Amino acid sequence: MRNATMAVLAVLAAGAATMANPAPAAAYDYPYCAQGRGTGIPGDCSYRTYAQCQASASGRNLSCNVNPRAALNQQQRRGRTYRDY
């Protein structure tokens, strides 16, 4: 009985660890989004290249644009370099 309880607890712990994975949130960091009437804004931002986005948008009445979140992150990372002379 004790072994069965431990096995059930191990399976539940593995399931909880799998469900707590934050991987889907990282999909918003891709640079291109397919946008259209049904996708809203920013749309489906799961494309690494413009060609991938265009291929997916073809025939679906969607257009490809730059991901506003990724563009904002790029601007914030660059920052301004100040020099003391």
C-alpha cells in the first residue's frame, strides 16, 4: 500500500512540474506576427522569420508585421551610450 501511494505521489508531482512549465509565454518573443481579422493584436507571434510568417498567412487573409513586444524589447536593450570626455 505504501509503494502504491508513493507511486501516485510521484506521478502527480511529475504532472504538476509539466504543467508549471512557462514555455508558451516565450512564444511572444518571436519577431514576426500574423495579424488579421480573427487574430486580434498583436496576433499569432510564433514566427522566427518573415518568410515563415508569409507562408503561414498565405491564403488565410492575414498579413505579417513586426511583433510590437519584440520591437520594444530591442529598443530597451539598446539604450543610449553616454561617454564622459
